[in-house]
Amino acid sequence: MKKIFTLTFALLIGTISTVFSQENLEEKNWKISGENTFLINQSSFSNWASGGINSFSGNLVLNYDLNYKKDKWSWDNKIIAAYGLSNQKSLGWRKNDDRLILNS
């Protein structure tokens, strides 16, 4: 479990540093825009008459547009990558999101 969180944190930091370094090297013809989303959710039930299952989840989503335009040429690209895990007391760790979308 510690390895998963460490890997997720390292990917997040690596992505953020890559984004900032790309902004400095960006040419006038390329427009790079996007967002990083790191989502954490927890639900906890104690002394709850109706029942319920304690759970914890985390998702990481990267969503970027890389567009090139010069004269009559235009090239639009979109990258979406997502990964998420959830932990329920009775089921353990399970994957709840797993996407890699490349459009060009």
C-alpha cells in the first residue's frame, strides 16, 4: 500500500515539474494546456444503525491538449490518462479507474 501511494505521489510531482519545464520551452506555434486532478475521498461510519462500509479512494487524472498551428496547418492532440484505487473494509484494494486516451 505504501508503494502505491509513493508511486502516485512521484507521478504527480513528475508531471507537475514536466508541465512547468515545457512552458519555458514552448514554441510560438505550439499551444499546450491542461490540468492535473488528484482526488481523495473517505467515508467513515461508526454507530450507524442503517449500516455502511468504511471506504477510502484516490484518483489521479491528467488531461492535456497539445495543439500546433502554423499558416494553413493545424494539428490537434488530446491526452487523457487516469488511474484510481478504492479500499473498502470488506473487499480490500480495487481499481476504480483506468484510462489512457490518445486523440490526434
